[in-house]
Amino acid sequence: MTISLAILGTFFVIAIVLGLLAKRGHAMTLEQWSVGGRGFGSLFVFLLMAGEIYTTFTFLGGSGWAYGKGAPALYILCYLTLAYSLSYFLLPAIWRYARGRGLVSQADFFIAKYESPALGLLVAVVGVAALVPYLVLQLKGLGIIVAEASYGAITPVTAMWCGTGALIVYVVVSGVRGSAWTAALKDAMILAIVVVMGTYLPLHYHGSYGAMFAAIDTAKPGFLTLPAAGMSQSWFISTVLLTTVGVYTWPQFFAGVYTARSENVFRKNAVMLPLYQLVVLFVFFTGFAATLAVPGLIGADADLSLFRIAKMTFAPWAVGMIGAAGLLTALVPGSMLLITAATMLAKNIYRSVAPKSSERTVGLVARGMVPVLALSALYLALHGGQAIVALLLMGYNVVTQLFPALVLSFGDRPRISATAALAGIIAGECTVAAISLSGTSIGKLAPSLPQMVKDLNIGVVALLVNATVIVAVSLFTRRPAAARTE
């Protein structure tokens, strides 16, 4: 227990030190702070992109869903692979347009493309609204990881407070460079830890992967197949579709794109990142191994399965290393989320109210928003009980409503007007809010519909509403007259 706590503390300090050292030699203007002066090469962009995808969601949520849901968890393996293929075409186009225009946020892209500050303001509000649950996810994961890896010596609440404090310090000081430096350590550790666990645990408890799955199928018939209702094939396909198109509508990915010095960076990453899905596969193996080894974890407690089986199997020093890797999966993406949300609040929301503000003032406001956002997310993390994956899917439902307007903006000029884009996003978000906040579902609203329709992910339904409204409004609004070059 003592050695585990010492390892956690050591890596926590290393993460903070790396984050602070990243500032050396750089004046932290808004551009340097948020997009690293647009000078990152393939390695740093790869680390940032991977850091934003492989988070506590992958570490705890992936294993938790394999443990608690079975076959439906495999959607995670599918959608990221498809998203990487999409990035080969999508991200270079975004980078080419942003180059030379001084864009530092996702909202800036929409403002420039559609020549509409109002649309940019809406995109900023949507982006921040989607980022907050994602940040809450990282803090909840951090609390679970540290509490479990310290054998209860540190409570989840204490861990979340300490993690929030660390994020505030090194994000305010170093910005995106601090995220990139700590991402390098995180990726090396997570790769080693997850592969070892996913290889050893099934063999240790069952003798082989085949024997493990045979034992699970015997003990829990149907667990390894999609159910006929609920998380059925219809839910699976619609969720994969939603999350595939939604990955690169997250605002932090735009910030990651802006950091690159060349568009070829994204093509190289699109080739290499699918190999990273092997990490997710080993996470699943860990969750499946825990299904029979540590039964009885229900609901959100399924996210504890990885650490429960680790503590039952490994020595405290190994648990400490696992916890340190998990700690970094919270801090690295958490820092990018804070940077992105703070930049949009300052550049696109504050500046819309105070348009005469200088760049220096906007930069100071962005840094000042970091503790506000971090403490707000901490409050929500301390008062929420949702499971890790559920939090992420909530954010996806919100942010994916930007996808139609994004795709239709490519080319010499947008294919739709700013009014149509605004109307579509608002309609989509209202649909998500109405269904989510009321606690209802398609099946409850229309029980006579076929089961495959009732099981559709609500985010996909909202996307259909979004697209329908765009088409309807486009019939009554003119396209932008001015041609633009990509």
C-alpha cells in the first residue's frame, strides 16, 4: 500500500513538473498558449490526438463496459477505427483553411467559413456545453483511479481536488505545450500497462482467451452477443455512426489540428492511429477477465472492475504503476479540454460582448477562465453518479450536431447559408435536450414503432432532425454569394 501511494505521488509530481517545464523559451501569447504557435510536428500532434482519444474513458470506461455490458462495448473498437479513416480527408481540409487566418478555436472556423459571428457564438456555446461532461468524466475517472490504486488511503474527493489543482497550475502556465509533454509520458505508460494486463489476466484466470470467453458464455448466456432489444444491432450501428462522425467535431481536435506545421502530419497519423486500437482490445480483455473473477459490480461500479481485478492479482507496486498510468489518462486530456473551452469562452463568447478587447486581454481572460471551468467541472463530478461511458455519450450527442454544418462548409463556399446552419444546430440540440432531460426514449414516445427504430441512438435521431431543418431552411435562404478558396 505504501509503495503504491509513493508511486502515485511520484508520477503526479512528474506530470506537474513536465507541464511547467514545457513553457521554457516561449512567450505565452494566446496563439502559443492554445495552439503552440502552429509548429508541432508529427510526433507531438500524434501524442495530442492520441491523448485526447485514449482517456479515462478508454482506461476505465472500456473495461467497465466490457465487464457490465458485454458485446455492446465493442462499438468502441469500431468507431475509432472508422474515425481515423475519416480523418485522412477531414483534418487536412480543416488545416488548409485555418492556415494563415489566425484561427485558434473551433468557433473561429465556423465564423470564417460562414462569415457569421452569430453562428460562431452558437458553436462556442455548444462546444463548451459538450466539453464540460467530458471534463467531468476525466475528474470522475481520476478519483476512481487514485482511490483504488492507493488502497483507499486517498479518497476520490481528495484525488479530484488535487488533480483539479494540478490541471489549473500547469494549464495556466504552459497551455498546450504542457499537454504535449505530459502526453509523451502517458502514452508510453498506458501502452505497456494495458498490454501486460490484457495479456496476463485472461491467461492467469482461464488459461487462454478461448477458455475465458467459453466460461463467460456458460455463466452468462447471451452476454457476448447483442440483445434483441435495447443495445441491439440497431443501437450498435447508430451509435457507431454517431460517434464516428462526432470524433472530430469535438472542439479540442480543432485545437490539435491548428498546432500542426503541415497537413501531411494528419495523413501519417491516419495511417498509424488505427494500430492504437489494439490498446482498446487489451482493455476489453481486462474487463472480460474481471467479469467472473470479481462479480457483483453493478451500474457505475462496473468502472471499478479494472482495479478490483488488478488489486486481487498484482503486488502493490504494480497496482501503483497501473494507477500512475491511469492518473495520466485523466490529466493529459483534461488539460486539453480546459485549454479548448477557456479559449472559446474568451475568444468567441467574451469577445462578442467586448469586441474592442486586445489580443493580450483575450489571452488573460482565457487563462482566467481555466480555474472557473475546472472548479465547475469538479462540482459536477462530485455531485454526479453516471457511469464513465454514459457521460461521454452525452457529450457526443451534443457536439455531433455540428457535423452537418461542418461538412457542408467545405469547398470554395459553404453549400448552405449561415441561417440554415444555425437553424439545424439549434433543432438538433433541442431534440437531444428534450429527449435526454425528460428521461424518455424513442420507444417510450412511440411504442408502436418497430424495435429497430426504437433502439436508435437519440443522437442519430437528432442528426436527422438537424438535416431536415437545414434542407427546409435552405429552400428559403440564399447561398453565400462570395466565393472563398480552401
